[in-house]
Amino acid sequence: MKVGIIRCKQTEDYCPGTKDFKAIVERTGAFEGVTEDIEIVGFMNCGGCPAKKSVLRALNFVKHGADTIAFASCIQRGNPINYPCPFAKKMREIVGKAIPEHVKILDFTHL
């Protein structure tokens, strides 16, 4: 699996992504049951509200070999500030339409 992770720009000052990377190493959260090697293609923010740049981020990850786009848990679940992204649903929709069909989308990274 080659994964590009899109995180919330608003939480960058609070979270260095440690739990996202730990979930990959320990095969927990969205990565539970993954038996193949996992390569991180990139780790970028959404570009800020209203997340329009998330499409550019996802396409860039695909260009660099990503077969999976993961939205970090800060987007859908609001970790660590307990405030989910108000644009999460739309962001997933526009990214899903922009990337090739074979690219998988994960709605979170860790629990």
C-alpha cells in the first residue's frame, strides 16, 4: 500500500501526526488487517478551509504513486481538538471524484 495522508490545516499546531504514523506501524485504526508493506507517499494539510486544495493534494499523491488516500482522523473525527472539519463530507466527495477509481480512500487513520 502506498498512502498519502491529508490532514487538517487547523490542527497542525496541535498535532505532529504521531498517532497517524503509529497506526501505520502498529497496523491499528484504518490500517488494521493490512498485511502488505505500507509506504507513506506524503503527508500534507488540506490547504485550509474550505479544503478546495485537498483535490490538488490527493492528485499529487497519486502522481507520486499513492494507491490510497487517507484523511487523517483530525478531519472526520476532530482529533485532537474535538472539532471535526465542517467540510469533511464535501472534501471526501470532491477528492473521490477527482482521483482514479482504483485509488482507495480511508476516512480516518487512527482511533
